[in-house]
Amino acid sequence: MRLSLAFFLGLLFLTSFALAEGNGDVLDALSKVQEVSSHRKHFSVTYEQTRFKALVKKTVAEKGTLEFSAPKSFRWEISSPSKEIYVSNGKDFWKYSEIAKHAQKLKADTGELAVLDVLFRPGNLKRDYKVERWVAPVDDGANGSDVVSSVPPASKQGKLFVLLIPRVKSKQKALYLIIDQEKGFVDELRIVHENGNRVRTVFGALSEVNIPAAHFEFVPPPGTAIDK
């Protein structure tokens, strides 16, 4: 996947921030947000993502839907530029590419999904990040809505602007988040990689309507090559 699914979900649930170290007022605010999000049993949200490739100075757009139902059922469906589905009922995990006509079936406890425990074991990320308030760097004059910018958009009431910095060297240089404090959900996520690549993901309206269990099952379309 282009972005670790477990990490992605963990950020959205806000259950895994490094609350032991960082800016005090931000940590207090995040603790309250986590309390709100901890009661969420299911959700559906659309997203639009822009990825900036530093080497070729190009951006690539993607959009889709992310759905989750406790304890560990999820469906991440990319609708554009080509259809891809990542879906699990908590036992089986399917990866499907429409353009390649290919599907792969894995166990939900394989390494690719094991880190989904971050949703339910908050300690998994505590050692990895420190937390700061996201403010505009003095040397970055780029437009705040652009994928290559580290400048936060204009402040809005009820929104928390957070910067996560890895404690040790990793592929990620920094993560920027805009969080709706009332809903306990991420509105926007930006990731800056050490190689200069960047990812900006903006989430749509959050729905918490119950999702039928059948939605997290997958039946490969006729003609699909299947790896098991």
C-alpha cells in the first residue's frame, strides 16, 4: 500500500500519539480528543490524496473511501486513478487491483496487518514521536494548501494543528495534522519524507452509520487471477 494502512488508521483514530513528551497544551488537547475518539465503533469517510515525487517534480492524485468497523474490519477502496481494494473481515485480508485483474488473499494476522494493533494498543507509537504545535516555519513561504508546503492553513475554531516528529531517524521527516477536536478525527494529514517526497491527504465528512458485516467480505470478480 502507498501508506501503511495500520499507521493511517492509527492516526485517524488518534489512539497512538506520543503523549509522554511534547508541547504541554497540545498534549492536553490531544488527550481530550483521544477520549472522544476512543468510543468510535465504526466510521466511513472519503478522502483525496496528493503525492509529490521530489525526484521528478510531479504530483499524483488519488481519491477513495475508508471504512472501519470494530474490532478489526476495514475496507480501503481507491476509486481513482484506478480501482484498488484492501479489505479485511478481521480474519482474511484481500488486496485487489481492477486494472491488473489480480487479487491476493492473506491472513489478517500477517505482518502487513499486524500493526493494526496500534488501534487497540496505544503504546505502539508512544516511543516513536514527539508532539508539537504546528506553526509556520520562518523559511517556508509556500501556499498553505499545497502538498509541498509546511505552512498550516488559517487557524479555525475547534481545529487542532499538530506536528509529529520522529524520535529516531526514519523515512518520515515530519507529519502534520489538522484535527477536529469535537469529532475526534483527522481532517488533514501531511507527511514529509526524508527523500523530499510528500503526501497530503484531506478527509471528507465523517459518517458513523453502522456498516453491515457483509461489506467487509470480498468475492473476486470473474476472470481475476488469485494468489493465496
